[in-house]
Amino acid sequence: MLTVEEANLHYGAAQALRGVSLTAEMGKITCVLGRNGVGKSSLLRAITGQHPLSGGSVRFNDVKLDGMAPYGRAKQGIGYVPQGREIFPLLTVKENLESGYAPLKRAERFIPDEIFSIFPVLHTMLSRRGGDLSGGQQQQLAIGRALITRPKILVLDEPTEGIQPSIIKDIGRAIRYLRDSTGMAILLVEQYLDFCRELADHVYIMDRGVIVHEGAVETLDHHEARKHLTV
């Protein structure tokens, strides 16, 4: 289980997170919702080690991650799919997938067939450059690259951003399959309410750097939750 306790995060004098606490349980999909600029991506950067906390702590399966570099967190089982995908446009699909080998032992450095079962399009495009793929295909590649690291928790930052509806459905099915077949924890930051409503087991809503709502996915329809999601 991933546990964030009283997390504070600053960019210089600006405070992005203010005492944020949450948990992401194994075998469940946890979704963090909120408007633009409320601290959702900052929370994921803190969890994955992309930006240090100025207070609070992050633990995964009782291992304290504070001060641990991103590659160390990857070795602990945290797989990260960043906003904007951040694939290598000049590398082939195969080379992009192989870039996920870094935290693995030598015997584990191969591409599991399951990745091609989840995203068949990647198998047909192994020799294509990443930059030649559509946005939806690049998102599947970014998720596949994270899965190469054999994660115990998959952390995704707005995986539906700029993606066509048919690919959004494919990504939703993949996330649900990973939860059900592997028992991994999945932590998902999103703005697309319907996507979270269909997938999530538990939801958090952020506003101005704090958690303003927590509950089962059904609570998204409550007035107190929805007022924090409307523009």
C-alpha cells in the first residue's frame, strides 16, 4: 500500500501541496481529481521522487521513500506514466520499451508478452519511431514502458489527455485488467470525470493544494464533491 502523510511541497516560495494525506491500496484503483493547477501533478512528482517534499512523508509497503531518488523508487516497484507521455521520439517503439530496463536485474531485461496482449498495436510497430505514433499510441507506449519495470503500483498522470475516445476506452480496459489480473495498486490523476467514475474504487478531490473530498467512487455525484470539479 502507498501512504502519503501530511505532504507539503514548495516551488520556491509557492506552496503546491498543503498537508496532503492519501492511501492507494493494492488491488484497487485510486483516482485523484481536481481542476487545473490544484496540485495533482505535484502530488505525483512527490510520490515518484521527481520533486522533494518540504514536509511530510511517502511510504510504500512500509518502506520510507523520503530522500530516495526516482530510480530507487522504481526499484521499490513504483511505475510512472508522466503527463505528456515523455517518450523518446527518435527511438523506436522497441527501444522506448527497453528504456524501462534500467531498474531491472539482468535476467528480467526482456519485454513480457503480456504487454503486447494488452496493447497489440505496439507489437506491430516495434520498428517505428516513437515520434511517428499518434497521441493515443504514444500513451499506450508510455504505459507499456512503465509496465516493463514490473511495478507493484502504477502511477498515471492524466492518461486520457489529448486522446481520442476509442483509445481512452482501450486504456480504461487495460487499467482495469491490470488491477484485476495482477493485484497491483493503481493511482490515477485525471480531469475526465466519467473515466474515473467508470474505473475508480476510491476517489480524492484536490483544490488549492489540499484534499477537499475523499470517498468511494459513488460519492462523486454528491453536491459537496461536484462543486470542487465544476469550473
